[in-house]
Amino acid sequence: MQLEDDIRSLKGVGDKTASRLNNAGIKTVMDLILYFPRDYERIDEIDPYAFSAEEKFMARAEFISASRPMRTRTGKTMIHLNFNSIHGPIRATYFNMPFMAKTFQAGQMVNLYGKFKRMGANLVVTNPKSLKDEEAGIGGNGEEGNFIARYPLRENLTEGLLRKLINQVLGQIRIAENLPPEVLATYHYPTLDEAIRSIHNPDSAGFEKALERLKFQELFAYSMKIQAARALRAKDESGIVFKMSPRLLEFKKALPYQLTEAQSRSIREILLDQKRPQPMNRLLQGDVGSGKTIVALTALFNVVENDLQGALMVPTEILASQHYKDLLDILEPFGIEVRYLVGSLKAKEKVKVKEAIASGRPMVVVGTHALLEEDVEFPNLGFVVTDEQHRFGVNQRLRLIGKNRGVDVLVMSATPIPRTLALHLYSDLELSVIDELPPGRSPVVTKSFMGASRDRAYKLAKTQIEQGRQVYVVCPLIEENEDLKLTSVGKLTEELKNGVFQNDRVEMIHGRMKGKEKEAIMNEFKAGAIDVLVSTTVIEVGVNVPNASLMIIQNAERFGLSQLHQLRGRVGRGEWQSYCLLIADSQSDTTRKRLEIMTSTNDGFKIAEADLKMRGTGAIFGTNQSGDSGLTLADFIADYKLFMEASKWASQVFQSTDPAHLEIKQEILKRLDKSMHLICLN
């Protein structure tokens, strides 16, 4: 068996199963063994005399009988199952699961897993899972506790199928090592083969080291890719030497507001790069609302003045639409052509835009990932700007540049990243920082409320609406989640329409809407036709509505500090005092500390540093990885210290002349050309 073999080569994988696996991104044997669990459950057997009702335990019990289904006052179906165990009688109650009455045979041994309570002589549990013996650790090595890997179940996949196929593969292959032996020795890491096996079949002894090793592997490979990109550019003298347009001063005077010193400094750095023969590769980092777009626009203006094409790529159609309109307003008076290319354009419109680009005429093109499509040809591309870098990743950055070698590249990010981290994360880029806001902007006042006090937040919102302002209400989910007790966008919109904002115009927007629908709602909101916009984090990036002066963030404890700061940046863009109201339903110390940070500062870089300190090594699995960074297990911020170590080793290996290191470098870079996986397998 080879890692490149098609998934259909496995026993038990027919066309239907292969289709489901393919749709989940599993096309080869390698894809399968790199399809990692989303988290783990530790299965501990209950101690009837010392257990917490807040934690899940397993109790092995003999099934005795089931009651008849009953109807509760709220209309749910309820059924009781009775068991005997060495801990005494157990009563399991199931809601809306009448089929459970016929699931077990009298005398059958069952492993019940859930949150238990003591009621007299009985143990009681609600909706427990029934675990297979191997999941519960029955007949295992006798160690205390057992871990169950829980996989992301896309495309109707089941954990049973995934475990069966993964174990089939692991029974037939041995995975070659591809980290330097000195790395394994320094950190006492298991081999790659051992680590892959441990991540899928964890035990308490070696699991943590296996996970750390695989995270290191991802970060090491990412750093190698960055080193390769930097080395490639160091040799590259194919850059365009731009002249400085005599109309730059006129353009600067026509801008809608006076530039800050930080903006002017960043423009100087970018224009100096444009004059050099080496292709520009620069990161423009600035807090939300610091005016990065105007800086990029100045550089784009100079590109078109040199009879070349410029591209501005952004992560969402809403943001692309906004930038397109803003660029039209500023550039059209100078006779500069501006085009717009996104996925939701009608086929005829797309053809027209692509033909215009292919003509080679000097212009600025604003778009989304649609700019990366194979049939988009830029014969005269001189400058690429990517906005919100963390949503694209190094692969897409290189892909767009690949359309025209030698082009200048500017990456813009409002994600506040500590400078030390930025220097490693974007070590293939030069760094410009906008560290001040445009004059006249009042800091957003941030207040926190516990869930029971949300009415006070709504009263403040009503006051703003009465003064002619507009309001965002942000919640973390599109659909209701009973387990997490989180309110969905749809349900919250209905509650607000029929409740506190019944006399106001309330609409919702979320990521599953079609591009045109989202754009129409945002245009209505910008025009003042909507008073309250209920949203998921789709409004996190770049949306600019100066009249929106208040944001309420529901379940604020569910968002990271940096994400809360990004969201807060959507208000405070007009001449009025603005507010961000954080509503949290958790009263934990962690939540309290995080809310204190948000209410005490508006400085994104301070927030990023605090985020780094608070998260430490973070949860087992990193927060949402976006774009195509390739990270599955690691997280640049949560695993900051590990990233620094991996980056250091990658630099040593990349520059080394040791034959063993050269082989590792060549193998990793060869694999990275073919695969998105940063855990490269030989």
C-alpha cells in the first residue's frame, strides 16, 4: 500500500463511500491518516462515592427493563431504562428517543456514559451514550481511563467507518521519519509513525508528546515554506522599476481626509520598494480603522500611472463591493479604470471583466478568490494587494503572484499580531506598521454585561436608534445549539423584531446567504434603511458604516479577544461617540479577565499580547484556522512558543549543507508543491 493510493483501494470502500470521503476532502490514503480527530473524550469509570455531577463518567451495568413511553408537559417523549451495576441500581432517562426501549436485551451488559447524579440509593443519568467495549477500555491494558477520538463528521461519515479505515491503513504501512534526528532527541519526540498512530488511537502515556510532535511538524513545514519563498525572492531581480508619478501630490490632496504620520511613513516605504528592481513583498499591519486601504490605494494609483495593472484581493464579496465603490469614487476623477470580479457575478459580466483584464489595459481590479481562477489572465500585472492576510495563507499568496513573476506584493492585515510573532509568521515579508488612528476618531466605549442584564444593553441601543444611529447585534451561530445553549441568528432576529425593537427595522445577515443577498442587505444598512442588523461574524472584516454607533455582542465568551476587537472595529467610524456592549453568559474567571481586557483598552496590539499570554499553549486543538495556511492541529498564537522553536530549526535546516538536512528540505518542499498538508509524509 502506498500513501498516494486512491481511497477506493481500501477494503470496504465502494463508489458511494468513496464519494462521501472525497467530498470530505479524503481522496488518498494519506488524506485519510491525516484526517485528525477534532477532540478527545476521556472515559473514566464512575466512583459512586466521589464523583462530580458536572463531569461525564462511564458505568458498566446490566439491562433489566424499560418503562412505557410517557409524554411530558412540554410535549416531549420520556422513557426510563433500569439497570443493575456493582454501584447499585441505575435509572437512565431518555427524551424523544422511544426506540431505546427495544435497544437492549434483558441481561445485556451496557457501558453507560454521561453525567450521573445520586438520588437516594439510585444513580440517575439523562440521555447517556452507550459505548462499545473497546471505546470504554473494557478488556484493554487496564490503565486508568481511556480516550476516545472524536472525528469531524462531514458528508454523513461515521466515526465507526473512519476508525475502521484508518486502522486498516495503519495495519499495513510504516511511515518514514522526516524530522532531523537531533530534533527528536532534543524534545524527546516519538517518530512520525508512532505519532500518527497515537493521534488516532490515543493512550494517556504518549498522546501529549505525539500531539506536540505533529504540531511541531506543521509549524516546521510552514516555516520551511516561508524560508523557500524568501530565498526565491532574494535571487529574483525580475521586479518592475516604477517611476514616481508627477500626479501623486495631486492625488494626495484629493484624498477624503488628511493622512496620519504613520500612513505617510508606510506610503514612503511602499513607494521606495516600487523603485527597486527586487519585487516588493511587504506586510502592511494596522489596527482596525487605521486607514490601510488609503495607503494601498496610493500605491495602486502609482502602478496605473506606470501603465500597469493592479489587483486588490479581499476575502469576502461584501468587502470587495465596498472597496470597489470607494475606489471608483477616488480613482475615476483621475481617469483610472476600476473593475470588479467576484464569484457571484453573472456569467456574461464575468466574461466582460475577464476580457477587460486580458486586454492588458492599465486598471485596478478588485475581487475575491475569483481572481485566482485559471482563466483570469493579467498580461500586464504590476502590483497585487491582498487584504486580511490571515484569511488567505501563503499558498494563495504565491498562487496569485505566480500569474506574473516579478510583480510587487503588498499584504494588508488588521489582525493585531504581536511583532515578535509577525516577524516569524510573515518572515518572507518586510513589515510596515500603522500604529495610530486618523484624527477625530473617538475611542469606542466598551462595557460588559452578564446575560441577565441584557435588557440594559438593549435600552442603550434603543437610545442610539432614537438619535438616528444604527446598531449591530452579533451572535456566534447561524443555527440553534441546545448543547451550548447559544441563540441562533434567526431566532434572535425574530425575538428582537417581536420584542424590544418591534417598532424598528430589523434584518439579519449570515455567511450562508448568497453573495447578492448579503450585498443587498449591507447596502440597505449603509443607506440607513435598516436600524438593527443581526449578524454572525460575517461583518467582522472591513465593513464600513459610519452611522453605526453601537454593537451588541451576544455570548461574548465564545469569541477570542482578537476577534472581539475586530468586531468592535465596525463601530466608531463616524463623528459620534460609539459603544460596544459585550454580553456574556459565563461567569468564569477566564471570561471575567477577558472582558476586563476588552473594556480597558482599544489598542489591538495590547489585546494581541494579552491574548497570547492568556491562551498560553491553548486548547488541545487550535482555534479556527482560516485561509489555506495548511495548519490542522497547530495554532500560530496558541502554540506561539512551539512556533518559535520550529521556526528556529527550519532556518537551521534550510541553510544547512548537511546531506541529511538537504534531503529533508528537498523532500518537504517537494511534498508541499503537491499537497496542502503541512504534515508531509514520505
